[in-house]
Amino acid sequence: MKRIGMLTSGGDCQSLNAAMRGVVKGLSGFYKDFEIYGFQDGYKGLMYQNYKVMSPKDFSGILTLGGTILGTSRQPFKLMGTPDEKGQDKVKLMMDTYKKLKLDALVVLGGNGTHKTANLLSEKGLNVVTLPKTIDNDIWGTDMTFGFQSAVDIATNALDCIHTTAASHNRVFIVELMGHKVGWVALHAGIAGGADVILLPEIPYDIDKVIQCIEKRTKEGKRFSILAVAEGAISKEDAALSKKQLKAKRLNSPYPSAAYEIADKIKEKTGQEIRVTVPGHTQRGGGPCAYDRAISSRLGAAAAELIHKEQYGYMVALRDGKVVPVPLSEVAGKLKVVTPDDPMIHEGKVLGISFGDE
């Protein structure tokens, strides 16, 4: 009897269920008899032995279902070394659960912080296989994460909807999209949705350059401008501050988010009407798109194959269209960011899109 533990950790996204289904369907092809120990609410379930024993039937019919049937929670890696409320060692608790249940392997679906903890458990001797989940597409070592394309589709639809009302008004419209540290969603959706300005965390903006773009469109007789702004977009002035200074400024800021600060500055300097739209968690919600269903199923099957081959300590990744194993030690602690010389940035500028830097 094979005993496989499984958990989803961090923020939810589309295709978590599809990926788990892929793992289980893959295992069904390798083993006649196995059990899935589904840990509730991520690493918290592994710590406190909150789980349910599941069979392949429990993963039937969830390919198109958003969210995660196991539930999830955020357990910051930087706090893994801090005892819990009862003074217990969190890592030891997880290892004890693994050993008590006599698990043969642990399958972890998550983002950057999740992979740091997964690598730690792997280094402690647990048999771990991971899958790259996040709408941000910021996990190092894989060209694509599942959840990303679904989020881009939703963000693009938000921009599409803004276009129809924008055409009726002489205004500037700002759509704030998810992406605190990286701007992949805003970049892809901004280009797909026909944004005139795209502001990303990786490219500090000059508000005067943004306004120049808007004024140029106005002089050309265009009645509106649309800005796709990542929630982590930062001005050149703020980028020059120390982390301590920036944190203090944000704590005392009168603005709820970056988009509202940008809107206020544009209105102050141009006098134009500004409207801000924040799709927020809708970008994480709903069912997965066809692309995400396909890649999550492929990644799930590959994870099952690694378990069958007893190749542990890897994340299954998508590279150049192929699913390959990448050592967790190479993935943990690294962030895949948008670089100013990324081809999409160059091509966006050729299309006339402003990134607020020139």
C-alpha cells in the first residue's frame, strides 16, 4: 500500500484541483492500491495532523473546479523557525506527522514561500515532489506556472470591459492588477487588453513620462487612456528610498494602493478625470482556462511518475514546452522577475506602450 501525502499552500488559484487530479490519475496508472492523505489548509494540516484519507474517487469531477478541495493557508517561511503558540517546533511537527502516517512521499502544490519550506523538508530527509502554482508566474525554473494564464484572461477581460466605457468618456482609466513583487500578469494582460501604459514593480516609473503619454494621446484626438498598473508599481522616487523609509511612507500613505496614488498625481498635474478599477481577487477566482487545465494535468502526471521512480527533491517544471524535473535546491529562494530587457517590454514599446521609464 502506497501512502502519499498531499497539500496546497499559500494563495489559492485556478487549476489546483486539476493538478491534484493529474497526480492521482497518474498514480492510478502506476499503483493498484494507494491512499492519499489530504492535509487540510496547507502546511498547517501537516503540522497538526489535520487530514483525511482519500481515494481516487475523491478527485473525480474536479478538473474544471477553481480553488482547492483541500483548503489552503499562508505559513510564511521566515516564521517556520519560530515556535507556534504552544511553543512547539513547526518543522518537527511536520516531520513527526509524515513519519507517524508512514508516508512514502509528500506532494506539495504552491508558490515561492511554499517551495522554500518544501526544500527544507526535503533537506530534512522527507520524500518531496512539488508543483509550481501561482497566478504571478514568478517561480524560478519553470517557464509557466498553472493559474497564471487563467488570471491573465480575467485581468484582460477587465481591461476589455473598461474599453467599452472608456470609449464613451474623455477620461483616464486605471486598472490595478495583481502583482506585488513581479509584473507578469500586468505585462501580459496589459498588452492583450490594449493598455496605453503598463506600470510594473520591476521598472520604476516617472509620473511625468506617464503624463506625457496621456497628453500625446489627447493631442492625437484620442478621448481616453487606459493604464494597466501592477499593485506593486513603484515610482523612481520611492525606488530610491531604503526599505525602512519605504515601509514608513506606505504606512502613513493616505492612498489604499498604488493605483490611487498614481490617479491623484495625474489628476493634480493634468486636471483630467480619473477612474480606478481594482479587479482584486477575481483574478484568482473561477474555473481554470483550457491552457491551465492542460499544463496542470501534465505537471500532475509528471509528479506521479517521479514518485513511481522514487526521484524526490524535485519540482516538475515546464521548459520549452517539455515537462522536466528541477531540483528544489535550485528553485527555493529565487524569484523570476520581469527584466527591463525582456523581449515583451521591447515589443510593447514598439507597439507604442509606455512603461513610464522613457
